[in-house]
Amino acid sequence: MGMRKVLSLLALLAATMLVVVSCKPKHAEEDEFTKDFNVMNEKGKDGKGKDGKGIQADKGYEPSKDVPTLTGPVNDIRMILRGGNLVEARAFFDRLNIETADADKGELYHFKGVTYFLSAVRNKTYRETAIQSFEKAGEITGKEKIKALSQLWLGMTYYNFFSDADNLKKGVAALDNVIDNYPKTRFANDAVMYKGLIKKQLGQTSEYQELLAKVEGGGYPDIHVYWIPTSQYVRAKDAVNYLLRGIPFSYGGASYAGGGSASAAAPVAKASIADMKGTVAVTAKGVDRKAKVGSFIVTGDDIATEADGDITVDMKTIGVMQLKSGSTVKVIELSLAKKKAVLQITKGTALFAVPKLDKNAQFSVQGSAALIAVTGTAFVVNDDGTGTKVSVLRGSVNFTNDAGGVTVADLQDGAAAASNAAPAATPFTKASIDVAKQLLDINGVDKFESKDAMNDKIERITMRFEKEEAEKAAADAKAAAAAAEAAKAAAEAKSKADADARAKAEAAKAASDKEAADAKAAKAKAESDKAAAEKAKVAAEKAKADAEAKAKAAATTTTTTTTKPATTTTTTTTATTNKTTAPAAKKKTDDDW
């Protein structure tokens, strides 16, 4: 088991790096700077206060009663952390305004960082507050020792709670600050060791080995390093022998067995809770077992998470399981000695990472609709109470029920809608990738999986999906453009047809209007001609009448002349003669010519 895996199991015991426990070896030459870190040497060998009474974490904490000779907010939070009450420690900082406190503000921010670092072991959402606090401490403290410690803890935070390259590199930068600026302090060795462990996480094995060799060779003043699993300082060479060679060791009354030596047998391993947050219940035959991080998980346990909870179970050499919120799993059988795990999921989502198992081992998960038999793989199971689905990121599983069976291989989904419906395997979907990504966040998954390899695989298939989506989007865009062009052409054709129809209609109307006008003009002419004819007729009739009247008048005049008296006639005749005979008088005869 590597340092990263055991870090969270016993991190709550490391209340602060400022606490140098009783087994911390004394150095022959210890400068004042280094001595000043031993702020809690009043802690007795039994791990309690000088009076041996210790601090009751569940009853709160009264600093004045615990250590009446120490006062001020810095010492108050030291004592709370020593008691292990993280709820009270967080409440302390909720009540305290650091900016107005009568103490070194950087030192208070450092202890706030420690509080939230330890709290993040159970709830990773606290890690950001830890980072911010350590960064703030280094910026504003007036004490060089706090600058060194805050950078060391900052590096440890990135190491413990992150796995991506960007954040791990931030951890290296923080540890380099300690190594470069404080090489003569006892914390340089710790910084070198954790830097080496981060390099290992980054896949830089040669640098990891070189850095640990520096620690082992005593290249720095302190020949000890802080060993988190036992909350003690141990000999650097022992730590390096364990990390590089798997050799177990004992020191200062504590031991650590890594399996590297046949003569140093490790305790019998048991599955245990590696991480837990929110509301989680672990019961055995209906009795609540009051589970917490470090509690064993055994055959017969029922594990249930509420909407705000999840739990990670470390099954040591046979795998790790994370149960997501709103899920229920029953442990049918669990024996690490037999390398056997038989689990039953009745609802929710469970993530698994299982190493390659030998032929005598067994790892299976029974869902509502099908059984998943595993030989070594990373996979996710989702069950809604009637149907079961499995998504495989690495390896393969046998997915069977009474209706049939199928092998679900690498980057495939398997689904069984019901126990009487044969399971089927299909290629990963984008939704499957989002589910599989959660495997990277399981506490302890790096014991069985290369996170870099998993990330690469996820990135490759994500890129494939993105490419396919881009190609589909391009094809859709092309089809849409073609459809738009067709629609445009159709619209233009319709517009032209409409224009032609309008022009034709307008021409027909014009022709009709002309015909109507011509007809009107013809009618008007006809009426005019008729009126003229009527007028001419009237004129003719008038002329005729006039002629007739004139002729009548003339006739009347002649008659009158022949019948009246002579005198009158003479006179009249004379007159008439004068009027009518004048031309006769002038008329020429043939004799005149």
C-alpha cells in the first residue's frame, strides 16, 4: 500500500504538523528556528495532556481548563485539534474573525488550513478552503516557520486530494519552496519525500527514486520524516526502504508492515471504509453499526447512502468500491483471505476497480436483472430496481441472467431491462464516458488503475465522440445549407412564377381595359354619329320645312297679286315688277351678243 492510499486512513490522527509526538527523536544540534516548531511538547507519552485526562471531543473543548497556562486563539485551536474535534475546530473559525484577532494572522490561517485539510479526508469539498488558508498564511505571516509549514501542508494537500497533473504540479511548486528556501530545517526532508511521491503520481519514476534516495542518504539536516500512517516521525531510511523496496519497519514503539519481508507478517487485512461523506448507514441484521472512516465492512453488512452521501470501501487486494448517493448494496460474502467478494446492488450506482484476479478468486455483483462476474476490470453498475446496466472502462465482465448472457468488453455498455430479458452489449455513449470519469475520483483507485492511462483512454474516446459530433454537425449543417438553397431556389422560382402570373394578369387587364376603352370610344362615336345624324336629319327636316315654307310663301304671294285691285296691283305690280323684272330688263338677248 503506497503513501497516498494510507494517507486518508489515519490522517485524522495527524492533528497538525506542529505537533511533534513523544517519539520524535531529539537532534544533537537543533537550531532555535527548528526548536520553535515544538509548540506542543507538553503532550504526554500517552497521547493525552500532562494531566493524562485528554480532551473529550464529543463534549466540546474549554482551553482554559485543558492548558490554563496558554492563552490566545492560536493555542485555543491547537488544543481543539489535539482533541480531534474537527466540528468544533471548524466552528472555532466560523466564530473567529482572523483579521481582527490578537495573534499572528498567518499562524491562524495555517491552523485553519490544517483544520480543513483534516476535514477534507471525509469531505473533499473542504480541500479548497485548506488550500486558500495555507496560501494566505504564507503570504501574511510574520513568522518564517509558518511560511515553511504552510507551504509543506499546501504541497501535502495537493498530493492527498488531487490526481490531475495541473494540481499535482502546484503541489511540487509548494514543496520546492520549502526545499529551496528552508533547506536547513527538519521539514526539508518531508518536502523532498512528498515531492518524490507526487513525481511518482505524475509517472516520473526515475525522479521519484532519485528524490527518495536523497532522503535516505541524509542530504538534509534531519534524518527523519513524518510518517502519516502512524502519526510519528520515523527514520528516513526506514520510510525509503518501505516505499522503494516494501520492507516493513518498527520505530519508536510503532511498526509498519508492508509485506516486503517474510519475517515481518502484516496483520490480517480487512475491508474497511476509506472515505465517507453525507448520510450513510451501515447495518448488520438491522442494527446500525455507527460506521465511520476506518470501520470494517464484513459479510452480512447492508450499506445505504442518502441523497447527500457516498462511501468508498477499500477491499484491499481484491478491489475498491464507491457507492454513490441514493444507493443500496448488500455484502453477501466478503473474504479477503479467499479473495472473494459477492455483492448485491438493489438500487443506485456503484463504481468498482478490481485488479486481475487468479482463477480461484471470485468477484461478482448481483443486480436486479443480471449478474456481473468480474475477473479484473474497472466498471460502473447502475440499477433502478428492475433493470441493470454496466459500463466497462477497462477489461471485461460476464453479464448474465436466466434469459442469456453476453461479454461486455472494454468501452462497452451492457443492459438487461429485466431478469427475463437477455442482456445486450452496445458501444459506449457520451453519457457512459461521463459516468466512467467518476472512477478517477475513487479514493484508492490508483492501487489498481493507472489514472494517466484511464485519463488517456477517456480523452481518446471523448475526442472520438467530439469528432463524430463535429462531423455530424458538419453534415447536418451541409444538409441544412442544401435544404436552405433548395428552399431559396423554390422561393425564387415561386416568386418568378408569381411575377409572371402578375405580368400576365396585368397584360390581360390592360388588353381588357383597352378593349373596354375601344368599345367605349366606338360607342361614343356611334352615339356621336347618331347624334350628328339626328342633328342632320333635324337640320334637313328644318331645311325642308323652311324650303317648303318659303315655297309656300312664294306661292301665296303670287296668288295675291292676281286677285287684288289695279291701283293696288299697279302699285304692287310696279313694285313687284321693279323687283322681279329688273333682271329681265338686264337680260341679254341673242341679238345683243
